[in-house]
Amino acid sequence: MTAIRSFLVFLLSLTLAANASSVSNSRQSCIRSAMAAGSAAVGNSTQLNALYERYFVGERIAQLSAGKSWKRYSKAQKNAQRDRVRRFVIQTLAPSLSSYGGSRVKFISESGSKVKGVITAPNGTRRTVTWHFAGSCTFINVAIEGFGSLISFVGSESVRRDRSK
């Protein structure tokens, strides 16, 4: 019986090690750095804007959240969409995620450009988060279980026809 228990403990330890190592160190480091920097910068719009430029691909997020309408947008509508993405990340996403400052992140998996993890806040609240990468350390989307994703929240600028013509 002791041999079986030891064998099961050994298998469990291999499984846990495999899960932890299934997410690359560079992606883990990127996510942790972005979370720490964002938490430290909340309330400082200059720092948050710099972090937005560093960690998010705003142009692509604006296009994806607009969907097929992007091609019909005027220059002003595209600029409004870009601004909406920036404002949402800085004014909504960053403060929301800052409540998880000092949290533990357990990385679950990495598949292509997506990394999935569970964040446990100091108060014990747990959320599954999926980070969608667009480069080595830039995000194109962040999805939080129970809340939705960055792209879905931003949505699209409504396309209105100019009736004055």
C-alpha cells in the first residue's frame, strides 16, 4: 500500500510540474510584469498610457472590436474607436485588475498565442483569465471569466450615414 501511495504522489508531482512548465517562462514573466506595473501605475494616467503603449496592440484591438464595420468607418470613427480602446484599458481594465495586485497567478496552459491562468486575490477571490498575445509581450485581448473580454467590452462605434449629402 505504501508503494502505491508513493507512486501516486510521484505521478501527481509530475503532473503538477508539467502544468507549471506548460507555459513558457517568457510569457509568465510578461504577464507578471504587466500586472505589477499596472497595479503600481493606477491613478497615474501618464504611466498608464505608457504601459498601454508597451503592452497592448491598440490598433488591432480597435479593428477586432469593430468587426466588419471597421472597413466602413471614416477616419474620425476609426480615431474614436482607437480612443475608446485606450480609455477602456486605462480607466476600466487597469483599475479592475489592480484589485488583484499582490495576487498569486497559477498558469494552467499555453496554446498558440493564448495563455490561461487562475488569479487568486489576497481576499481569496479566484478568476480564470486568458491572455491573448500578439507578440512576445504584447496583448491583443484579455478575457476574464465572469466578466467577458476586452474586445467584447469595447464593442464598435456605430456607423451612421451622413444624411446631409
